[in-house]
Amino acid sequence: MPEHAPCRLGVLVSGSGTNLQAIIDRIESGEINAEIACVISNKADAYALTRAAQHGIPAIVHENSRYPERRSYDAATVELLRSHKVDLVILAGFMRIVTDVMVNAFPHAIMNIHPALLPSFPGLHAQQQALDYGVRFSGCTVHFVDCGTDTGPIILQTVVSVEQNDTEETLSARIQSAEHHTFAAAIKLFTEGKIQVHGRKVLILN
Amino acid sequence: MPEHAPCRLGVLVSGSGTNLQAIIDRIESGEINAEIACVISNKADAYALTRAAQHGIPAIVHENSRYPERRSYDAATVELLRSHKVDLVILAGFMRIVTDVMVNAFPHAIMNIHPALLPSFPGLHAQQQALDYGVRFSGCTVHFVDCGTDTGPIILQTVVSVEQNDTEETLSARIQSAEHHTFAAAIKLFTEGKIQVHGRKVLILN
């Protein structure tokens, strides 16, 4: 019997791409049976593009400045993703809010990672929000993207302790290392067909 | 040298008093150096009153029905607590919101426990809220009480996993067992003078 064709990922980035690198590494090691079909950046100088190129992955600059508004930018993004036959869209430090155009084009097939235990501390500067609030634990959340800000159904979370002498930098570093394996684990589950979504609840099959 | 006089606790309850029992047990075992000066219930039939009486603790029924509003009820509660020379007020399943009258009478000396990882899921039915949202982790939070609902500075938190087949009952039971040791640990820190509050941040001294 032929093996299952690997799941095709489209990774959207804006910056250095440490989560992208973590995904590339796990695909290359065979841990995740997937192929990165394209990396799309809304910033021309994102280092993530260099990482993609170094691994022979199509790296596309797709700037938002020449689109009048978010939905038309997203429509063009959807076209790009479809032309690369993407099954799963990964927001890996993509610093733009996606609209219903993207969400409806890839229902339950867009994943985002957020550096907090949602629903605590959505939005920007989640690590600093956690420090300012004075929580003892934070972490990261991989979720499907819906039209809200960090509100979609939760796939996986990892807890990280907050230390009394933490700064935004030290807490962010601790959370980031949790992000890498949590994101990879969620992608792996998706590629293995082990995720079912029922309303807000994500069921992991075993 | 004489030993430090034990910290005097005033415990406010409305129900069965499982957290009260956990505190009593740890005082009797010598784990916490404190004395429960009184247990005050706003419900005449709270089983917590029976627990108090069984351990020789003054058990006071202090119903709110004959008070026109929250602040006058709280003023009477403050009088009761002061007459029992209470140092630390413990809300142990006390199902009423306290007002500024209580908060100002015992600054940073009223503790509450909430069955969620605040700031997620404040208010009633926190466990069901967590299940409905679909989080992978919840827990409990011991915090100082301010004039908001479950918004005060966080002393300690304990994380509890949420299982895919959890019901409100099974999750509540798992969180409740975490509540007992978390509440006890926070009270012990207070009695040992190891808690400092700086704005929203609670520093645990060691």
C-alpha cells in the first residue's frame, strides 16, 4: 500500500522564525511526517525567509502595504496557500490578525501559538501581562484560529512556572522553549489525523 | 525567649467546610502554627459550623438577611472578627462578595481561594467555565481579597490537568484536593511572616 502523502504546511511568519526552525528540525528528523510547502512573510527582511531558503523551502515575501485592507490581503494569501496545495496553515510569529477570509478558507486548519495559558493574557505582550498580574504559572497555547484574538479552540497547552525574579526576557525564553515542542506536538497530531473539533472542544484521538 | 503567639484566624464559611477541615487538620498536626479564633457562617445550616464545634472552635451564625445591605453586614462581620482578635481572615467557601468595609478593615489580611488559574474563569462555576472553554489545565488560586471579584494579588497557584472525559464533578474533585494543600501552604506562609505585597505582586520570602 502506498504511504499517506505527507501533510503540506504553509507557514506564515513576520520575524526570526524560531518556531519555524523547530518545525523544520522535526520534519527533517522524521518526527513529523509533513512537508513545508511554503513560508510566507509579510516582512521582506524576516530572518525566517533565510531559514526557509537554507532548507530548500519556497520563501515568499507577501507584503501587506500594497493591499487596501486586511481582507484583500488575506484573499491574496489564501490564493498563495492554495497554489502551494497547503493542508494546514501555521502562524509562527505572524504579527497580523487574520480575517474571516482566511478562517473560512481553512476551517479548523489554521494553528496559532500564543505565549500564555489562554484565556489569560490574550493579545500582545502576554509575558509582560503575566508578570504584571503576578501569576505563578504561565505557559503557551496552541489553538485553531477563529475570527477573535487568541480565542479559538485550544489544541494543546504547556505550563511554565513564573519565578519571582523573572523579567520579560527570562520568562519569554522559558515559554519559547515550551512553544517549540508544543507547536510540534500539535502539528504532529494534525498530520496523523488525531484531532477532532466539536464546537470549542478539541478532542485528541489515541 | 517566649515563642511567637500563634496567628489568629477567622474563617468565613457558607457550606460544608472541606477547606476549613483541611486547615483544622494542619493546625492540629502542628504543620501550621495558628489558632482558629472563630468560624463565622452566613448560613445557619452550614456543616462547617458542626466541624468547628467538634474541634472546640467558636462557631457563629451571622446571617445576612437582617442587614439592609452588604456594607452594614460587613461592618458587623468586622466587629465579630475584631472581638475575636483575628489577624487573618480566611474565606473558605464563603459565598458572598465582601465590600470595601471588610477589605479596608483587614488590608492584605483576607485570603480567598478560587477554583481556577486566575485571571482565567473568575466568578461562579469556574470548573464548568474551564470545561466549556476547553482548556488543558486549570487549578486553584489563593489570593488576597480586594474589592473586585477574584482580582486580588495572587499568593499561590496550583495547576491541575483537565482530562478529556472530565465532568464538572471530576474536575472539581481534582481541583479541591489541590485547594486543600494550596490554601494551607498560603496560610502557613502568612503565619510565618513570609509574605510581602508590592502592588499586585506578592513576594514570598525565604
